[in-house]
Amino acid sequence: MADDRPVPLDEYPVHQVALSMKHVATGDRNAYDRCIFHVLDHQGRALLITGLGVYPNVGVIDAYATLRTGDTLHAVRASDALGDDRMRLTVGPLRIEVAEPLRRIRLHCDDGSLSYDLVWTADFPALWEPHHLQRRGDRLTLEGRRFVQAGSVEGVIRSAEGEFEVTAGGWTGTRDRSWGVRPLPGEEGGRLAEEHPTEGFHWLWCPVRFEDRFLMVIVQEDADGYRTLNDATLVRPGHRDRQLGWPQAEITYRPGTRHPERALVHLGDPRKPRELEVEILSSSPLALGAGYPPADDWQHGTWRGRGWTDRRTYDLTAAHPLAAYGVTDHAARFRLDGRVGHGIFEHGSFGRHDPSGFTDFTSVAP
């Protein structure tokens, strides 16, 4: 018989439904609650990505960290059975400590192949992203609530390539916090997928930190360019958030690929049209090491037994075919209104996308 006693979080007045905080309000196996952090060097020497997720209806907690330096990607992944203490964000050598909610967070990894001890401090208030819904036929496959935030980071990162001193002036940190329902491996397929095939998917997600402002751009489009997610918001402390209309991106791809080399994003503020220039500094495919689809060595929410830890090193000069069909996070330098900022240019384009001239899954830039 399952142990269904109260858990520590039940002591706090945070309940939303008549259930213990051990349980979520939906019985959908795809329920999730997770975060991702990006820590990037302004010179493009290093890009650290780390995250942690809880999957309450399959009883899994897992975490990962990847570090790109040069053409090498180090990855540490850990998974375990989900316990009762949801405020203890630790899996194997990876740990996240919420020192001050929405303000200061400590990121820690103590592994022989990759280690870091970092303090992430918000420079701007957290910003809600648009409510995210996706369906395959009549089946709700994704419903997510997310917020995004940008800040500074201080501490140290160590790997086989050496040590990086992370300073507030030379590095930027962004993060995304999300929860809801999102497909876990083994869920979507069979007859449903056959009857409702995906023709194409185009995605852009850009949190950008400037010295005195924060910009968030999100675009999701279907194969014909129909936009299912759209937002461009400028945050300035002491000012009302400004909506910048319908962002339109001109992306220059590396010939023979869909790998962006630079971009120009037109922001449609009717009072003052703006152009966001994007210069790619470093890239990390989320299908390598970080557990995002279509990774073939580990994906989020999969049961690996108790106390599982795995370490990988990827040579990014070698061909990794699956990486081309997953989202890639690009550390980037941005320019807007004469200001220089840094952040993430997250991009994925698969299958047909009429506005880009891609005709099918094999189509690439000339």
C-alpha cells in the first residue's frame, strides 16, 4: 500500500486543491515542474546550461548540466526516485538552492568531470511568458505556465579544460521556470501520430539582458507560418512593461544547415520600430547531454532507477544527426537602440516552414 502521509510542504498555506502537496491536480502522466538556467561568458568562451525537473505522476526527479568550451561539450545527468521533500532540489551531484525566491539562487555541481558553485542574482523582475498550449488532433499534448528572468552570476566553473572565474560584469545568467503538462518519452506515437503528423515547427525564444533593461521575444509558428505563440516585451525597472508587437526574424543560416549564424529581429513598436541585432557566440544543442528530444541516450522524466548518474563528453566537430532535429541554445551578443546586451537565442526549425523557404525535413539553407 502506498505511503500517503502528509509531506513537509503541507505545513505551508500554499494548497490549490484538496490534495496533499505530494500530488498534482491532474492524473496525466506527463505532468511536470522544472527549471533551466543559462550561464554565458560575454566573450563566447563558455556556455553552461543546467536544469532540474520533477515528474510527480511517474515518480521521477532528474537534473543535468552541460558546459560547452571550444568544441567540447561536457555533460552530467542524474536521476532518482521522487521523495516527499519537494523543497530539496538535489539529484546526485547537482543541487539548486533557493536562497531568496525570485531574487537569489545558488547553483552547485560537485562531479569530477564538471563542477561549479555559482550564485545567480536577478537584475530584473520575473516576467510571465504567454500561456502555452499545443494539441495533436483533440489530444492536449502541452499546457505550460512559465516565467523568465535575467540576472548576473558570480562564482567558479571547473572542467578538464580548466577553470573559469564567473564575474557579474563578464557573464550573464538567464532562467526559465515552467510547470504543467508536457510530453514524456513513450507518450505520443502510434495511431494518434500517424493520423496527425507534424508538418513543420519553427521556434524562437530570446531572453536578453541589457544593463538597464530586459527584453523577451517568443515566436512559435506552424509549417505555413501560422503563429501559435507570439510575444515581445521590454522590461525596465520603474516603468510599465512595453509590448513590442509582432516580432519578425530574418535569420542567416550557415549554408547547407539550419544553424543560425546571425539574425535581425524586427520589433513592431508602432511608436518607434526597433531592430534587434543578434550575433551568435557559442551553441549547445539541447539534444546532446541536456535530455531534450530527440536525445537517444537520456530524456527527462525517464526512470533510470535510484541514484543514477551519468557523464558524457561530446565532440562537437563530429556529426550528431539528432542534434539537427532538436532545439539549440545559442549564447549571443545583442544590439538594440545603441545598447549591447547578452542572452540566449534559442532556435529550432524542423520540417516545412514556408516563410523560411524550407520545404520538408531534409530542406536546408542554400
